[in-house]
Amino acid sequence: MKEVDIIVIGAGPVGLFTVFEAGLLGLNCVLIDNLDKPGGQCAELYPEKPIYDIPGVPFQTAQEHVDALLEQIKPFDYDLLLNQRVNKLQAIKSKDEITTWEINTSENTNFRSKNIFIAAGAGSFEARRPPNIDDPDKYINNGVSYAVRSKEVFKDKNLIIFGGGDSALDWSVELADTVKTLSLVHRRDAFRGAPHTEKLMRKLVKDKKIKLLTPYVIDSIVGDVNVSGVNLKNFDTGDIQEFEADELLFLFGLNKKLGPILEWDIDVNNKKIDVDTKNYSTNQDGIFAVGDINNYEGKLDLILCGFHETTIAVQEAYRRLNPGQRVPFGYTTSNTKLQAKLGVKT
């Protein structure tokens, strides 16, 4: 039973940044994630997708953002456990009467801490499959994808993208110059994504770099071992038409599952964890929820919001570990210990 200052469930961007904020206060962490690599959805689902809203970073792919966060936390004390999930969580009272938590993972690893940070993003997730299609997964790696892990897969291909949200719009714009042809299919000529991206998409349609197919839905996939095309049904008339395609990219969103979190007596609202915005604590003493997993009035699912939330929560974690002591706040520009760890000459 190893004891650490903070146990972080989830190694996405907000979980990684928790290590940085904890390190500034001299606290150590263990990060636990059920994926095989750090970075959460950024690394697993859209590593090459551009991110534009990180302050001071005009452009960065999701994987570059994860890599930068990993570089940023190198000086600090943390362990990273991958391919594991927290199955059991048990509260005990320590000698100072402050609740301490013991956890057990799927690999039978045990930790104890006074602070649990749930930074699990959307929880466990799985891409939604196209409705009414018999076993589309048999074409995975042979023409069917649910995420873009490498743009090279679609180079000089006839690509059809399905979806009406941010991911479908983003990748339509991003891949327009990579593919041979690109069609965007949606059941109606109205989209749920960012207006700016939709404007870019429609300009590419006007320039004949994207073919917009609305109102259509998928009827069937054409091909034996590999995808060779797709049959689309006109949502209004019911007419079916075949279109040539080498690659089909289905971006219908994710099915979210909280898994064992639901068994921890934490207040959950619509698959998100309710928190107090004073310090992003849950209804359980010593358990915090930061990033996309939490819920409060005015909540925005943005990485930068998660960074703010975990910064405040780490301050409270320090107080729990050091009752009665003032949190040693200081600007990183004057933090000589941090500069020494980074090798900065002062």
C-alpha cells in the first residue's frame, strides 16, 4: 500500500497538468489511466487534430499538446500507471480525523491518499457506430474509421465523412487538401459545430474541394474485404444512391460510460459529477472532480477551464495534507527551485 499526496484518475491533459500544479507545492502524484498511453481523448481519438484555444499557443495538434504537458511535468515527482482502472475506492479515517482513501486497480495495485482527483474526461468512451448497419467493424483498417489517428491513412483517397458536429466539420476542413475527393454526409443541412468552422467548410464546398451531401443517411456499405463504396438514402425522398469511396469516417460522437465511478456514492448528474466551485470538491470529503467529468452552473468543456479547476483544487489538497498551514503561493517566474529543476540559469 503506497501512500501518495494525490491520486489522479485519468491521464488526459487536465490530469497531466494536475501533476504540474501539485509539483509546484512539493506534492507527489500517481496518475492512473485505462488507456495504453497518456493524453486521454487527445491522444486516443484525434492526435493530429489542431487545437487553437490554448493561451499563448496559436496552433498545436492534440498530440503536440500532450507531449508539451509531459515535458512540462518532467521535473516533478509522479508515477504513471497505464492499462489500469480504479475498481475499488474505500474511505478510512486517519489519525488526524481527515478522511483518507484507499484504492485498488484492475492490476491489483493499491494506493492510499487523502486526495482523489477524478480527471476522467468523458469517462470510458466508445465511438458510436452507424445505425442500422450490420457489423461495420469488419471493415476497420480496411476502409472504416471512427477517429483520425494519422492523416496519412486518407492521403489521395476518396473519403466520405459522416456527422454534423465539431469533429465532422473540423476534419472535413483539415483533410480537404490531403484526400483525392472528400464528401461530407449529414441528415440535414444544419450543423452543431462551431459557426466559424462551418463557414470554412461551406467555402470549401463553394470552391468544390468538398462535396456536401444533405439530407442523406447511410443505408449500407459496399465492399467485400475492403470498402469500395457506400449506399446513401435521401432522408426526404427515400431514394438510394451509390457513391464511390475508399475510406469512410464515422464521427457520430461517443458513448460515455462512468464505470466504477457510479459505485462510489458520488453525486452524478447526467453522467457528470457535481462539484462545489469553491474548490471543485465533490460531496465526498477529499474527492475532487476536474475537467470535462465535472458539472456546475456555467460549465464549459474546455481544456483551459480544466486547467483552472485543477489549479484551485490542488490548493485545497495541500490544505488537507497540511492542516492549519498557509498554501505557499508564488509565481513561477520567481520560483528558483523550479528553475533549478528545469536547468534554467538565473
